[in-house]
Amino acid sequence: MVLLRHRRDLIKAHSTVGVKPINNRPIITLLPVAVADMITQNRGSGRSPRDKAARDEVARKRQIARIQSARLTFTRLSLGLFLVGLCANCAGDRFAGGGDRPNPQAKSISSTAEVQSAPSGDSGDALKSERYSRRALAYFSEIAFGSEFSQNAPVRRVRKWTKNLRISVQGQPTRQDRRTLERIVGELNGLIDRDGIQLDFTETSPNVVILFAPHGDFINHEPSYVPGNLGFFYTWWNNDMQLVRSRILISSDRITQKERNHLIREELTQSMGLMNDAWTYQNSTFYQGWTRTQNYSELDRDLIRILYDPRVKPGQTPSQVRQALRSK
């Protein structure tokens, strides 16, 4: 048996088995299987068994070194994540964000989904006094618990403001932007007045900043910004689930005034604790797809009322909220 060690011998072997090389390159796969196996197994066949044992030992040591290196990397990563979590808990603040972007793919999905319309008023399942319809309570659970973007584990507890929101408007708002914002603030104040907090405008010590800027500059103002969103909010809360700070970004380019009016309404409302979006109601401010709704639906108003009902406290779970709302 002749062992093939060189390219030249391999070409000769092709000639022997009647295979013509293509572009002066041998076609190994056309060799008989036994010959190909022989080439693979006997490469460097002039070495002794002792050499093979030495190579095997070197390979074994390299494998052990790779395993030890992977274990060390995992240990360091785990320690780093533990320290980051420890620091976050010491600081006492957690955070989450959400945004709104044009999404043709999402809109095509929504066209095939089962979409309902929010009612103009409570239906027969509505309860009297300060109680809410089952539909409103179900939608509240969908919107109030969780958030679009978050660096924390999913939060299944109420997050809300317990102190006045002091809003500072910055950047490049249009005159219509300011009028829209003032109108929305007035609507929100009318919906949350029973909880004893209000939204006010200020230029000093704000806890809510609304910035109008080109969307390409968003990342310079908020490092956690998720690219593609033309409206974006980011909120912080403490260990008691009380919201303490919020930053809202509204694009000053690429959108119409009507679209910007909608973004102002959605991002400000979501930063108050209704942080999630859903496909459930297409005329809702919290609709997942790209939309231009200019007013709250009646269901939206109920969600805001529920969140700032005095019986609903920061930190409550969905079941605790339902229980609390059964009381007078």
C-alpha cells in the first residue's frame, strides 16, 4: 500500500483512478473512500507511537486549560453581575422605559389579529360608584404590570407617583407642542385629582423632563434609549415602587405635528405608571402598533383613574388591586 503524502502524489493518484483534476486541483471527494480515509489517517505517518502519545497529552492539557479558562470567565461574570445587582439595591432605584416607533411589520400583524374597539362608555358589566368594569380591570392588568423595555425582571406590582410631578420642557418644542402638552396635563390632573397629586410645570428642580430633539440625538440624552423609537420615556422608582423620576424624549423631526401630539400624550401617560403596550384596543393610547390617536378613549381614562384611585397603592399585585377596589 502506497501512502500519499504530497500534492504531487495525490495528483498522480487521480490519474491512476482515472479522475481528471479540475483547474490543476485534485478532487479528493472523487477518490475511493478507502484511499481518502488512508490519506486522512496516515498524514504524518512517519512518526512513532510515542510521538502520537505526546500529541495526545498536549491536546488533553489544552482541553483542560480551556475548561479552566471558561470556568474562570463564568465566575468573574457571575461576580460582576452580583456586584451590579448589589449596587442597584443599595441605591434603591429601579428603572424601565418604553417607546413608540413606526413599524410596518407590526401593523401587518395587527391586521390579522383579533382587534377590539374600546367602548364609548361602560357596558352592562360595569359596576356603580367608584368601581370599574371587568373590561377595564383586565386591560389595567395588561398595561400597568410590566413595561416595553426594562433592564430588570418583569415587575408585577403597581408603580405610581406619590408626589407632584414637576415638569420641565426642554429642547425645541413648537408652539403647538406646548399647547398640546398643557391640554394633556389638564386632562390628567382632572383624572387623578382624588389621589392628592398634580402635574405642574417648573423650571427648577424638575422630576420629569420632556425633551424635544432630533431623534438622532436621543442616545446623547438617554444612554438607555432603544433605537428606532420616535418617542421614548425612561422612569425610575424606589424600593417602595414609588416613581421618583422620569425622562421623556419626543422627536422634533421625521414626524408630523399630529403624530407628535400623539407621542406627547402616550409617553407622558406611560411615564405615570401605565408602562406597557398591547394589541387589544386599536383606538387606545396604549395600542402597540403605530397610531395617531389624539384623545384618550373611555377605557384609557378608566385605566388612569384606577392607577390613581386612593385605594390602589404602590407595590400592590394584580390580585391585591382587585381586592382593594372591592372595598369602599
